[in-house]
Amino acid sequence: MSSKSDEVFIGAIDQGTSSTRFLIFNVKGQIVASHQCEYENHYAKAGWVEKSPTEILESIDTAIAGTCRRFNSLGYDASQIKGVGITNQRETTVAFDIETGEALTNAIIWNDVRTKPLVRQLIDEAG
């Protein structure tokens, strides 16, 4: 019979449009622990939908920490997590300063429509 310390797990970061979750699964695919953090969209102009890259990163850190606290309270250790998968909120774009690594702007998320006229023009030109 194996002990809790022999068990292995997989983590998953689910970074979505309105929240981030971190989940830990056992080898049967069952969720053992999870934590979710919601965060806000920012609307600089009509049709523009942005997120703060800092808030995204902080929500990931918070979700992982909350899940790991729960995981530890169940008698497990983070070293038992043998891999982590990542899902993301479709297409999200952010530019970073090459020297500092800091975000230059908010992230533009998938449901932002600021480039809709350009996309239509390109489609029309392509025929």
C-alpha cells in the first residue's frame, strides 16, 4: 500500500477572461485542490477591452498559493506536483520592454474590437 507521500499530481493554470484558477489533479484526473481569483477588465474606450499584466500575474501567484495551502492542508507537498499545464484566454497580446521586462501597456484581450475596421479592410483587399 502506498502512502500519501508516494502520490503524484499534475497542476493546471487556467487563466481566463475574468479569473485565474489553479487546480491540482491526481492520477485519476480528479481535482484534489483548487483556488480561483477574479480580476477586472479595463475599458479605456468603447470596444477596447484590456487587462493589467500585473493583475494577471498577481492572480496567477494568488491562485497557486491558495491551491497549495489547501493541498498542504490535505497532507501533501508541492514537490509531489510533477508538471503544470497552462490554458489561456484565447488571444491576448501585451508588449514588454526588452531591457526591463516591464509591460509597456495593458494586455489587449481577445474580445477587444479596436482593429475591426483594419481586419475588414484586409479581408476586402484579399478578395
